[in-house]
Amino acid sequence: MSGRLAVIGLGPGDARYLTFEAREALEAADALYGYGPYLDRVPMRPDQVRHVSDNREEASRAEAALRHVAEGARVAIVSGGDPGVFAMAASVCEAIETGPDSWRALDIAILPGITAMLAVAARAGAPLGHDFCAVSLSDNLKPWELIERRLDAAASAGFVIALYNPVSRARPWQLAKAFALVGRHLPGVTPVIFGRAVGRPDESVTVTTLAAASDAAADMATLIIVGSRETRLIAREGQSPLVYTPRAVEGAIA
């Protein structure tokens, strides 16, 4: 039997955000690997085996899955959102690069999903309508000083910024520091969106300003979008405001 590894993005939460391609790969798998809360979102056949690991065990999870595939199994590794955005696809590629040469011949498929910044942006309007970037505030795999430089560069260059992994129990101070860094380049009225658990029953979306953003609650289930100088807010009576960034930049040559 020929093995195959599918690296799958489950989307932001609800099963309706799972692509048909991802659903078919999950149903075809002999074994599923992933972080426990993500695996809990996947319906399981009686003959499927689940391999649960902690959220910080990406490297060992990828290696275990690749060994299983090398034995001829059809395996799926799951990630929330999109597997290529701060998730398992990079860990799988790294394991292949540093692992046995035989792993380079394995059948690997990376299946996209809806990442959190797209789900949150859609709830709020179109804040990613012009140039944007994504930055993880987690310093588990990179130094905080590098995060600071990237935030400073992105804000000064006029990018809308999506912030992943904004806070955790171990680093409760970093989000306020991030807001202070981008505040060097942006006015206090810049729209900021807090999207928590979008696509799940406990979803919440809050639109505030950069000046008030430090007082808004956030956790690891929160994705934050910081607008640029061009980002606008459209107030709507009785409804949530629309936040969007125009596709055209004032003064640009047509």
C-alpha cells in the first residue's frame, strides 16, 4: 500500500468552513495526528486511530506522522485555520528537509483552509482590502526583538497588520507593547478589530481604536487586525460598523 500525508487546515471553527477537499482527505485517512482541541473537531471513523500531542510538539508530531506514512499508511495532520500560516505545514517541510532522504519521495499534500485573519476580516468588512501582513507575537521560536523590528517596519510602511498569538499566560505584556510600537506611526483613531473564536459558538468581534485597544480583552483564541492610516470605519445605525481599507491609495498613479 502506498502511503500519503495530507496536511489539513480545518478553518476557524465550524464544520461549514472545512473545504470539500479537506473533508475527503480526513475521511480517507487511516490515522489522524494533531493538537487535541483540533482533533476534537474532526468526526472519527471507528477504524481510525488518533495521535494526540501538545500544542508545542509540532516537530515530533510531524516526524511521527512521516514515519507512519513511510510504513504505507494514509495519514492526516490537522491544523486550525490554514496549515501554512503559523501551523503544521512548515513543521512537516522542515522534518522532510532534515529527515531521511526517503521522506522526500513520500506523497505529501498540503490542503488549504480559511485562516483566522480572513475569517475576522470578513466579519468586520474588508480591512485587508489593500496591502497587509501577518505577524505572530509569540516569541517561542523567535526573539521578541525581531518581532519589535517587524512591527515597527510594517506600521511605518503602511501595512494593515494581522496579529496572531497575541497573548498567553506566559507573556501577558507583549500585546500592549505591540500597540505602543505601532502607535509610533499610526494615529489613535486607527481602527482595531478583535476577533475571538470566529466560526465557533462563543464568537465575538469588537471594533475599537488604537488608543483604546490596550483595554480590550484578548487571549490565544483572538486574532487582532490593526488598520493602516487609510483604513476607514463606516458607522451604521443599529448595526456593527464596516471597517475597510480602500484598494486605491491617495496620490497613487492610475
